[in-house]
Amino acid sequence: MIEAIEKNLERLINTCEEPRLREAMLYSALSPGKRVRPRLFLSACEAAKGSYDATALDFACCLEMIHVYSLIHDDLPAMDDDDLRRGRPTTHKQYDEATAILAGDALLNHAYETMSRLCADFFRLRRPVIAMAIIAKAAGVNGMIAGQMVDLQSEGKKITLDDLKGIHRRKTGALFTAALEAGAILGGGTRLFVQGMAKLGGMVGLAFQIRDDILDVTATCEQIGKMPGSDARNEKVTYVSLLGLQKAEDTYKKLSNEALALAQSLPCRTNSLRDLVMQIINREK
Ligand code: GRG
């Protein structure tokens, strides 16, 4: 699945005709990421329909392009100012700030251009339109972008666990939820199935983010492909800084078990989603 996602990402980005822009987009998108969001999308589609097709693969790559844009912009000096991502220099370090901003903008726009083309091709079917609307909302002004705004505003401030959950829900959880919800919709899942998937996405997204908070203090640079300790350097409140490492681990384990139980209770047509949730939960990088 990862190979298919990466090949298709390359194909979609290669339609960009401007050489420097295309190179920076390819550099950022094809660097070794885990491809969690597109895999969740395709697994949800498989869970509903038994398989995925070329349209679903394009949709999944759009989610990854939106995610990569958010990483490029998050790493910029105006935001988290990071030098390393996925074990390589960040896009503004490899190129320059202007190119990184444009590569991020270009990936975001290319995602919507691609999804709207798919919707137009399927104009008699509502499912792709609904899937695109769900992804757009999750990435948008009340989703990931809002989460990032509040996250930046909260640096160095005292916030509560509920505030932190709100940041994680929008900054990280929104795209996870959208991946499973939109994938299940494109796969033709029933309303109840889609609701279950959305709930699972929220749980996996929060668990993933708590794990990220933990890895930032326990992992090595080689393991996570970026400098550990960046949360403390940026004075970010995290599960670890609020609860301490042990309680953060306990919360993470509890939430992971609940997510796994939910994944097991959903009537999936294939095992790929359950296996992927297990992999995400047990991740070491
Ligand atoms: C710039 C609008 C805007 C949003 C930025 C994604 C994000 C929001 C910031 C990245 C910083 C961060 C720690 C976000 C939490 C989500 C997260 C853990 C992102 C990294 O995702 P992975 O681990 O990365 O899936 P790979 O490289 O594997 O794709």
C-alpha cells in the first residue's frame, strides 16, 4: 500500500510544470514519511467495500499532500523553526523560505484541484463530493489550521488538559478523523459504519498525538527523524509536561486499548484497518 501511495504521489506532483516548485514539492512529499493518513483512508475504504480503486488512491494522496503542506509550514522559522524532518533537512533549509512557502501552498492547492477533478468526473455520485467536503473541513479554519493557531498562541502559557485536548483534537485528530470518515464514505459504508469510523479516527488521532508527546522526550533523533526535545524548546504544553511521563504513558495505553476494542467491534470487510490501528498504536517512530 505504501509503495502504491508513493508512486501515485509522484505521478500527481509531476503534473507541476515549474521545475523548482516541482522539485521542492517532490522533495518534501517523497521524503520517508509513515503515510499514516492515506493508509487510514484506504483501509477505511477497504473496510467498507472490500477493496480500493484509483479514485480512492488519488483521494488518499490528496490527504498526504495536505499533511505534507502542514509539515513544511510548521517547520518554517515563523512557526516551529525546525531544521530536520523525516531525517532530512526541512524544505526551507534545503531550498529557501520562499520556495518552502510556495511548495506548501502548491501541495495544498494541488490536493483540492485533484479532489475537485475527481468530484467533477463523478458528478452523478455524491460520495466523492462529501468525502472532499469532510477533508476540507478537517484541514480548514475550524480544523487543523485553527488547532495550529491555538497551539502557537499557547506556547509558554499555562493551559489545562481540556485546552490541550482541544488543540490535539483539531491540529492532529481532525485529519485522522477525516481519513477514516471520508474513506468509509467513498467506500459506500452505511451511516452507522461511517459514524463508528469517525469516532475511531478521533481516538487514534489523540493516541497518536500523546505518543508523539512521549516520543519527543524518550526517542532519539535517528528514531523519529527530527530533533527530540522540540516541545520543551518551544515551551509547548504536552501530555508529558502536564501529567508527567508515567501518567502520560498510562493515558496513552488506556486510549489505545479503547481504540483497538472499537476497531475490533466495527463490521470491517478486511483486516487491514485493525492491523494498521495496531501498527500506529505500537509505533516507535
Ligand atoms: C501549518 C496549518 C499548519 C498546521 C501544522 C501537522 C502540524 C500542523 C504540525 C506538525 C507538528 C506536530 C507535532 C503535529 C502533530 C501531528 C503530528 C504528529 C505530525 C507528524 O505526523 P507524522 O508522525 O509524520 O504522521 P510523517 O513524517 O510520518 O508523515
